[in-house]
Amino acid sequence: MTMTKIESSKSEVVATLAGPQSGDRQGPVKVGIIGGAGYTGGELIRLLIHHPDTTVSFIHSRSNAGKFIYEIHPDLLGDTDLKFTNDNSALTNGSIEVLFYA
């Protein structure tokens, strides 16, 4: 497992990489997002759901669990039918390969 830290003037994103890290990858990278309700999270969601090589598996938010993503980020209406979740089992069951903290 590799920890990659990306910093910018507006936010800090930490991505935990697990699984195959070679160039022979098959299929999209399965990602999860923790803290997807804020501005940075919304932009990250927008980038990842439109990226051809990623699949967003879950977006965690305690305060918005059960709500559709577009209810909090109206600009994503029609782009995804994902809902925020408070379930963090994806962190331990291997269903994601990259985890973003927004």
C-alpha cells in the first residue's frame, strides 16, 4: 500500500493506493471519497465521475448519508445517481483501490 499526498493552496487530498500498481491494469480504478459534501469534495466527485478510467464506489458523509449527491451538489444533477453513505466497510473489504480525503 502506498500513501500519496497531494497539496494545493486550497485543499489537501490524501490518496491511499492499494492493489496492482503496474501498467498492466485491467478496467477502471475503483475509488472512494471521504468528505464529499464540501466544495473540494464536489469538485473531486465531478472530476472522477467524468474520468474514463475511474469508477466511484462510494462517497462518505456522516451528515448527508442517504441523500443523493445532486441534492448537495446541484451541478451534478443528471451526472450520477450515487448517494452519500455513512458505511465505511469499503475501507476494509477491498472494494476500492484508491481513497481520497477531500
